Amino acid sequence: MSDATIDHVTDRTEEHDGKAAKILYRPFGLISSIIGGLVAGQVFKQVYKRVSPGHRKDAPTPLQSEYPLREILVAALIQGAVFSGVKALIDRGGARAFQRWTGEWPGD
């Protein structure tokens, strides 16, 4: 076999391994996303309690007319930042754990 043929076979094997890792990671990723959402919700509640005017217990929703738009937007921005940050941490941690268990990185 020539070097070009060996390289082609190696590329196909690595491509197959990457696809298999992605498929195997899906249930793991789904479970970690659910846990991440729950954790992010709790983190957001704690953050909002500390930064809200009057230290309100719950963040306002867009349909609550008694709150000014500015407060609703600030709450939404904080919530988005917290959820994005927690999701990134959990996704990355889950991918690293998956790699330790299987030897394959699920995102490649």
C-alpha cells in the first residue's frame, strides 16, 4: 500500500471514530444540559436576589406590568449571562469527562 492510501484509510478511520464519539456523547450531553439548566436556574435566583432593587425574591417576567422595562431587561440580561456561563462550564466539563472515559473528544 502506498503512503497516500494509508493516509486516506487513517483519515476515514479518524472520521468514523469522531462520528461515533458524537453519537455516544448525545445522551450524556442531554443529561448534562438538563442538570446545567437546573443549576443555572438556582444560580440565577441567588444572583438576582442580591442585585435586585429591594432584594426581591423572584425576577420579573416581561408580562408583569408593575415592573419598569429597564428592570425586566436587566433581569433578562443577567439570566442570559448566567445560563450561558453555566452551560459553557457544564458542557466543557462533560466533554472532558467523556474524553477521560472513552479517549475520544466528542466535539471533533
